[in-house]
Amino acid sequence: MSTLEVNKITPQGVATEVTLGDSGDTFTIPSGVTLTNNGTANNFSDCVLISSTSMSGTATAVNITSGIDSTYTFYRFYYINVSAAGAGNTLFMRISSDGGSSFISSGYKHTGFEANYTGGSTSSAVQGATGFVQLGNNIPNYGDNTTEGACGYVEFYTPSVSRKPVFTGLSSQFSDNGDADAYYWGGYYGTATTFDAIQIGASNNIYGTLKLYGYK
Amino acid sequence: MKKLVISKENPNGILVDLTSEELAQRELDLTYIEELKQIKIDKEARIASAKAKLAALGLTEAEIKDTFGL
């Protein structure tokens, strides 16, 4: 066994790639060794961050038009500390089959169970929608308090396979009137289709963070 | 009125004006969202009415909640 001691490995000439070993080879990282990634590491995990978006109240919709394909079996889309300008906002998601040129606005069958606690009493409601996947309703008003938000996720599966797309998810929030809301939902789009883009929309301009992950 | 479009070319997003079709859809969306809210408000009103009628029959608030989940 020989040891190669260098400070940097660079592709030769105009090439931009370096290949380590051949199929069947094993590279071992010994105990105590630190591997630091300051770039992009592809395929090291079954879960990969596809996109991260910060929303600062400049748009009523966010269209994610890349990264949704056959690469992953399912996708989980997180929305973090999301609020919107104005009172009584609804947050929703739609799908597109044409790369985001248009988004489907009917034909969904969405249902969710909302549990509410005011601090003194509880209530619950079953909700339904056909115009979109409803991620939350009565989400915090950014204009009232910038420290309040809705957090949650929606999952979708095999978007490149022509099926009736199924959605699952949950959210929790400090509602616009100060209650704790937990919202669990599921549903589907009623026509078999592939899709390659999603839209997150609200009644008014949106604040917060969106992160889309793919899972193998 | 704008949308933020995330793409391979613009991974951090680019702000784009809504088209006339998207503006029209947004108006439909706002109407639809209000309809959904009204459905919820109407249901809550029916529940409140039912609770009041049960209370008038002599049931306590705890009895109504434990028995009927209201």
C-alpha cells in the first residue's frame, strides 16, 4: 500500500471532473476524520434539498418550476414561519403539468381536520376544497405581528408517473386571532396526470421560507 | 401584483408581474376562499345553535362537550 500526499486534486487540462476508483471499489473514511462540504453534495443521502426560497412580502404566489421530475419517489415541501399581509389569509398549493406555464385550479378533492384551542376551549372542523390543496386558513397577518407564523409540510408522490396525484400533510400555526391551530389533511387531484411544477399561493403577499426536498 | 418564479436559471427566484389571466384567476381565488370561509362560519353557527338548545335542555357545557364533542 502506498500513500499519495497532495494538498489539492484538480481535473487535468480542460476537464472538469475527477473520478475515484471503479465499480466495486470501496473508499473508507476512518474514525475521527472530518469531511466538510462547502459546495453541493449530490446523492450522498436519500433526502436532498432541491430548493430554498425566502419570501419577503413581494409576491402573492411562488411557482417552483424545476427539480420536480422522476429523480425522487416522493417530495416533501416545508413552509416555515409563513404569514401574509392582511387578515384571514388562506395558503394553498396547486400543480402544473406544463412546467409552470399554467396551474390547475379545479378538480382537487381535498379534506382536512382542523383542531383549535383558544387557551380556554377547544373546537374542531372538517374542511373540504376543490380549487386547491389547502395548506392553511386564517394564517397569521404579517402586519399584526412579524413574529407569528404557520409551519407545516405537504408531501406528493411520483410526480412523473401518470396517476391521480395524492397529497398529504399537516400544519400548525398561531392563527390570525391568536388561537393554536393544528391542521391535518389529505386529498388528491381527480384526473390522472404527471406534474412538474407547484405553486404556493395566498390571498395576499406572502412572507416566510419554503424548502423543497426530494426523497429516493 | 407579482409572482416569484423559481427555476433552474433563477434558483433564488425572479419576480414577475401576474398576467391578465393570472389576475383574473386571482379574483376567482379570492371569491372561492371567501366561499370556503363562509361554509366554515355557517357550520360554526349551526354548532353554536345546537349547543344553546342542548344547554336550554339542562345539559352543562362539559356534558355537551363529552357527549356530543361540541
